[in-house]
Amino acid sequence: MNSRQLQKLGVPEACVKSAIAAIQIAMKAGDQKGKQIKQLIKSVLERPEDFTGDEHFGQFAKDVIADREFVRPEPIPYRTWGNEIDEASHAQMRQACAVPMAAGAALMPDAHVGYGLPIGGVLALEGAVIPYAVGVDIACRMKLSVLDLPPSTLDDKFNLYREALDGGTRFGIGSTHETPQDHPVMDQDWSITRITREKKDLAWSQLGTSGSGNHFVDFGVLELPVRDDELGLDAGQYVAMMSHSGSRGTGAAVCSTYSGIARSQLPAKYDDLAYLAWLSLDSEAGLEYWAAMNLMGDYAAANHDVIHRLVSKLLGARIIAGVENHHNFAWKELHGGRELIVHRKGATPAGDGVLGVIPGSMATPAFVVRGRGNADSLNSASHGAGRRMSRKQAKDKYNWKAVQKDLEKKGVNVLSAGADEAPGVYKDIEDVMREQADLVEIVARFDPKIVKMCSDGSQAED
């Protein structure tokens, strides 16, 4: 009997596998045949408690009982920061809170719809990790480097800055450097999983590139109102370079591989949570994903290191201070005395005293921040301003050439980008920062002056 026939008899979908196994064993033993098996299946369904000790159908009977006793837990509550969040994002967050191992959740003010967990979503689980709650671009991150150049050079030596960006960065799907770059990350163990082993050459070829979507490299003016000992900088204005990129094609392959495995193992009772399918960290697949995810974290950081090294060298500048932070990642953290797996998808760590960078758009400021360690947000904050419209809506609304000319009049030179990244597609970063004032304190402000992004309109998850 096949699964369709069994379900027609009334076998619950979650019990089909054990029913088929029982039938195969019984037929192989020669104990039962044809109509007898069909009648036996019906009998088990009528009174499964009478068959729990049966040598062939015992497990099937136990599965039927478990299926009937199953009660799906109520979704856990979550707290929201910010007002400009659409209902679709809240719906995704409520669904994420229905994952059975969920132990804590929060929604940041930059929230908008993603895959499974919304961008700006924070979700803590006990003993499990969700590949799609980490995201497609594993360990996407921000990096800001302060340079030993006076702000006046952004105008006086504009062509030099442009040449440094053009020569030291690469954008677009499949983009690579003509000569593969060197970094110690490529000496790490890439054989920890099949997919990282197979994608090592791709990763090496893309090392030091930024991809597409909302990834960028900017030059601008960093204003520090008071001396900061951790940064090692006095109050004043500085030239800074800021980049946004992740783990490129290899990270996407890791996500795709292990999301597929998680979905294949998802209990039938949770089939509506396909994009939130989880892997136990006690399982082989879960441990493999965790190792691959952490390698992608190191690789994403290396991407930024290479970009900043190449660009600053071409510029003839020295890096004198810096800040960087992941988003699209999962961390093992203690909350309320329990070790939890905290997923931050489009959200960034904001533990007490933790430095980070929160960007706005190509025409609005970014902020260097220090976390306040707010337990209600699971020590988290937004990773940016957050989109208020889709890429298609942006392309329908904005003429890129007109936007570019308007920005130039305002002192922002955009070397390359597209209408899908026009400033108007983003929420007001000043509002976002006010809405999360209890999560982070502002240390410094960065105003972009020279911007480079992918210009082909390719989509990447934020």
C-alpha cells in the first residue's frame, strides 16, 4: 500500500512512514497479506492502544496515539520596537514564535518582510538553529574604518577616492577579482562540510567583493562629539569608509543546502513552517550547519578586511580605528540563566557596551552605537533603517538619473547604484534611532559623501 492509499484509509500523514514500515515487516515475515493487512490497519486506527505491544504494528500504533494526543504549543509573545512596521512582518513574526523550541523573540524598528523570519526579527531557540532565520546571506555585516585623511580631501581629491573604490571593490552577482586575494580565512578548515569543501574555490574567487542588492562601500565624514577611549579617537571630524557585505555565493549555498535538509525533516504537523524548519544541535546536520555558519562568519569578516585593505592602499591612507558587527547570524548566548540560540536576521548584537554600526541610506546618516544590553530585546538592535517599499515599487516610482542628480546637489556623489536603492525606499533613520534609544546610545555620526553600489538591480536579502 502506498501513502495515498493509507491516508485514504485514515492514516494520519505523520504516521504514514511507520505504517509502511510495519506493512513491509509483516509481509516479509509472511504473517499477513493483502486484505488482512488492510483490515489490521483499520483495527489499529480504531483502537491503537490494543496494538502498542504488537511486534510489527506496535510503533505504528504508538505513532497514531501520539498524533491524536498532539497539541501544538501557543506562540510565545514578542515585543516590538518602532511604529512603521507592516502587518505582513508581524504575521511572519507570529509564525516564527510558533516554532516549538522558541524561548524569546523581539522585532526591531527596521522590520520588513523576509523569508521565514522577517528582516529585523530576533528569535531565540533552545537547542536548535533555523537556517532561514539566519538568512541567505550568512553573516552579512557592517564595517567602518576611520582613515588618517582630513575631510577636505573628499572634495579636493574626489577623483582619487573614486579610483580607489573602482579599483578596490567589485559588485554584482558572480563578481570576482581578476587576481584571487589572500587572507588567513582561506587557510581554515573548509572540509568541515561537503558544501564548504565544494565551494571553497568559489569563496576564494569572491573574496573581497560585495555582491548586489543593498551592499555598498561608502566614503564619508565621521563626526565624534566627545573623545571615545575604546575607539581611541578624540572628538572631531574624520574621513571614514563604511562597507556592507556578507558571505556571497558560498553562504547562499550553505543556507540552501541545510534549509533543504531541515525542511525534509520537518514534522508534518509543522508543514506550514517550511521556511522556519529547524535543525537540532544534537544532530549531525545541525552540527554541520553550525560549523559552516561560523566559517561563513569568518569569511564575511575577511571579505570586509580585504575590501578595506585594498581601497585604503589605493587611497594611500592608513586605518586608525574601526567598528564592525554581524547581522544574519546565530549566537549561543545566556539569557535568564539558559543557553539559547539567538537568531538575529537583519538585527545586530547590542549587549551592554558592544559597539556597532547602524546605517541609514545613501543620503542619510549612519551611526556608530554602543549597546545598552536591554534584556527585552535579547540584547539586540536594528541593523539599519529598514525598507518601506519593495524593489519593484522603487523602480516604478523613481527615475534613477533624477535621483542621482538630486543627491549630487546635496553633496552626495553616487558612483553606481539603482532606483531600487533610492533614499526614499528606506524608513527615516532618525525615527528608527529614536525608537530604539533604550537599546543603543549614539557614539558618532557618519554622513556618506561618495557611494558605490551594484547598478544591475539584482535582489539580495537584506
